Amino acid sequence: MVPDKMLKTVKVRIYPTVQQQELLAQAFGSVRWLWNRFLNLTNETYQQTGKGLSRYDLQKQLPDLKKEYEWLKNTYSQCLQVVCLNLSRAFINFFERRADYPRFKSKHGKQSLSYPQNVKISSDTICFPKLGEIYAKIHRPVEGEIKTVTISKNKCNQYYASILFEDGKEIPNPSSEGKAIGLDMGLNDFCVTSDGSKFTNPRWLKKHERNLKIKQKSLSRKKQDSNNRAKARLKVAKVHNKITRCREDFHHKLSRRIVNENQVIVVENLNIKGMVKNHCLAQAISQVGWGQFQTMLSYKAEQEGKLYLEIERFFPSSKTCNYCLNVVNSLSLEVRQWTCNHCGTKHDRDINAAKNIRDEGLRVLSLGTSESACCPDVRRNSGGRKKSTVVLSVGQEAPTSRA
């Protein structure tokens, strides 16, 4: 059996010329039009026959569409083929409950198209079929076989290229030998570790709230479909882009630090989609970006040969005494410090929760009961954690072998 090779992605900023921007706009429009047409066709076919359309059913329609719509020939043929592949994958993800139902694409949102082959990369340029060489700020080396290059344009009219390549290195086998850490995600403190470290929530939206309010107020006063409204919309998009980049920078630096310092990383499988239904906390939860942070922890740990575990969301980490394992009946969110009625130990709510998360992850790892811990793309729909009859006494070091 051939071992799997490691896939990496590098996202770089590209600077197309005015002529290349026009060609990209045409390509974005062709890909978007094809996606919407095939999605509508799939919906109609399902309503009439009760069956959907496969990737092959969609791809075999492309030659006739190119004859009927000549402007489709201006776009690289492989980009149109990828649309069929992406739509097929979108339906697979929906039926396997990994994503929502595929939606129609708008010309006002983010635009993208993918090149699966015939892309050449040099030191400071990327050569695309039918576009030519585009200057790129390549800040990381791209060494290996290029799989896919995706060009995207955000609402700030900035262009990026995401390069997926295979570096030729084998995926390291995960090891549990080393330090283990539990992470408790929060709002006052973005992250609290089982070691007692607390990372303050930067609150990016609050820092730019005044500037965003001014730009949005100006946008609301502009005439519909006017040039001034388009300019005001661009200013609002730039503020949101600034918030997004600040959040990503913080997540990348913190996740890299945690992965470098620990071998086993245990977090909670948070039901973020359900939590944002609380209108009092929806904005605070949305701006903190727990899901993006945990995704970064997951893939960085995999690349380094380290373990990333998610325990069940119903595990009472905050209400369990880490010293005697006594579980209190109720503990409101306002209570940040509490004393165990059974052993009298005083707890910091977040640090105690992080320790319980770490110990639960190590218990699952030691017993080999993988069904008690969730992988990043698996979400259990029912049941909470049963009271365990055996609780291991573990310290900072993870077990050296897996059952």
C-alpha cells in the first residue's frame, strides 16, 4: 500500500493587469453562470424524476452548451469541468450532513475559479492558461507537484491564488508521547488552557465598530445602484476585510504556538450553529471564530504528527470538580469561581473546565473508545456522555501507547 503524501496549501496575493482583470471577470461570470444553470437543472430533474444528476451527466452537456453559447469558449475548458466536480461534491457533502444545501451564486459576492492543470509557477509570477503570467507575491516556497490553483476575488477587489500542492513527504504517524493540553473556549478569555494560561479575547469587531458604523451610515444614504453607493460599499468591505485578517492572524499565531508546545490537544466539540441562536450572544460568538481556530489546530497537528481530539459537547466540563470528580447540579454563566461541596476545593471555572477536557481526552485515548471523541468532521446528534465507571488518574504527560 502506497503511503499518503502530504498536501499543503499556500495562499498568495496576485496583481493582474487591467486586461487580465477583464478576462478574469469574464471567466468568473462563465463559471458562476454554469454553476447556477446546473444547480437549477439538478433541482428540476429531482422534482420530476426523484433522481439527481451525476458529475458525468453534467459534463457531457458542456460541448453542446459551448456551441449554443460561444462566450463559454473564452474560459479555459478545465475550469468549466471543475464546476461539475464541485457541484457534485457539494451535494455529497449535503447528503452526508457536512454542509448545507448548495446555493445559487451571486455576482456581488466572492468570485472564484479553479485550474486543475497547466499552471506554472516561477519566483514571482504564476502563468495561467488563456490569462498569461500574473505577478504574484509568493512568500512561501512551493515545492512539489501542483494539484489545483484557485483564483479568488473578494469584495475589496483583491485577487488571491490558493495553490494546492503535494510536497512529496509522507504524512507522519500521530504519536501520543509528550505533553497533553486541554483547551476551554470562551468569550471573556478567547482560550484557557489546562496549564492555567489565559489568552484574552481581542474583540476585533469592537475595535473597528466606530469606523464600521460611520461607513455603514454613509452607505445607507447613497442612492440605489449609483456609483457613489458602489464606492461606499467598497469602504464597508475594506473594514470587514481588516477585521477578518486580524482574526486570522491571531488564530494562526496562537494555533501554531499551541501545536509547537504540545503533543496531544483536546478541545470540546462545540455546537456553534446552535449557540448563535441566542440573540444576546450571537454577535460575540460569531466574531470570535472558534470553528476557524479549531480547524487550524486540526490540520497543523496533523502535519506535525500530533494528536487533535474533540470530546463530546455534552460532557459537563465546567460543573465537574477536577479533584474529586463531583458534579454539581447547576452552575450559571455568571459564576466564574466556585467551591466544590464535596471536597471543598476552590476552582476557577475556566481552568477547571480545561483540566476536565484534557483528562477526558486522555481517558478516551487510553481506553481506545474512539466513539466517545468526535473527529473534526463528525457530529453526534443524540445523547450525552454517560457517567464513566473508570476514571484514569493522569497528569500532564499523555500515555505512551494506545489500546
